[in-house]
Amino acid sequence: MLTKIFSREWLFTTLLVFIGAAVCIRLGIWQLDRLEGRRAFNAQVTTMRAAELLDLNESVPADIASMEWRSVTFMGEYDFANQVAIRNRYYGSEYGYHLITPLLSNGTAVLVDRGWVPADADWHDFDEPGAVTVTGQIRLGQGKPAIGGIADAPPEDGGKLAVWNNLDVENMSAQFSYPILEIYIQPNVEAGDTTPPIPYQPEIELTEGSHFGYALQWFTFAAILFAGYPFYLRRQVD
């Protein structure tokens, strides 16, 4: 039978079976990798949400970038002159922006995603002068997604980019005259708050999803190809 499988008559079919099985195995491994990534994400969220509230006015940990989803508070004054916005944000079906404003206190500056405002609004209508306290969660900035999305390009004349496609903290920091932390704060949402800027918090389901089931399916398909092909070939030869 082994000789028949690799004979000239069946070689092409055999190669297709091997390639198909290899693809199925690779897809199964990919699903297991996604499962591990999901478990790591769930552990990160669970651990950080269980941690005590971090007060950035008292200290800024050196590893703060590893603390995404931890509760944080910071009191300072907004720098509206350097405020920017993220486009393509919706409140229900209404199009608008998210205002991203630096909050400063005693040499520490952090960006705050203050929330949604209508696209045709004057940003300065939402200024909050004086000292403010923001409580929310630590979030990490994101550049252009690996698939889709549009990259942000600073103006060629060296000017500041006012409206961004991505909340890219690293690139945004280049247009400020002072250093900012490598994270931003996503404020807590108050029930019934419908006055812009309206804060936003993503809903997170701490589940493992269907990745393990999908992995088993792909490995099963590979096993069927490997085990079923010799039986199929035997029936064709007999």
C-alpha cells in the first residue's frame, strides 16, 4: 500500500492530502495559540482589577505599561492647548470624536480619553478649567492595526496633528513639549451620563471563547485525512 501511495499515478493526490492535513494541523496550532493569548489576557484583566487603586500623584511605577486594566486615579489640570481627538467614534448611531487631553501635575503628564463629543462641536465648549480628579483604568495606546485601519502621519511642515485615527500614545508624545506617560487613562463611566464628553469603557467577557473547540476540529480533519486516505486508496485499487 505504501508503494501505491507514492506511485506516479497517485503521487499528486497524495501530495494534496499531505498538504491539506498540514494546513489543518497549522490551523489547529493557531487556534491553540489564540487560546493561550486569550488566557493571558483574562489573567491580566483579573489580576489588575483585583489590585488596589493606583494614585499617580503619589508615585508612578517604572513598569506602569505592564499594568493595563488596573484602576488608577490622578489629579491635575488639563492642557487644552494640546488637546487632540480620535475620529470615527460613535455614541449610538451618532458620529463624533473622542477627546484626548493631557492632564498635568507637578511634572507628571498623562493622556485622558475624556470621551465622545459630536463631530460638529467646538471642543472648547467642553473645557474643564482648574484642578480635576480622574479615576479610571490604565490603558495602552495602539497604533495602526495589523489588518485594516489607517496609519497616522504627522504634518510634513512639522506642525501638530489635531485629529488622529489611532490613540497612539507613543507618536502623540512627539508633538508635546513635555514628556507624558506611556499609558492613557480611560475614565470610569457614570450611569446616566449623557452629557459630552461621554466616557467609554469597553465591555469585556472573560471567557476562553471557542478556540479549543476549533482546534479539536482542525486536528480531527487532519486525522481523517491521514487515516482515511489509505482506506480510500485501497478501495480504488481493489
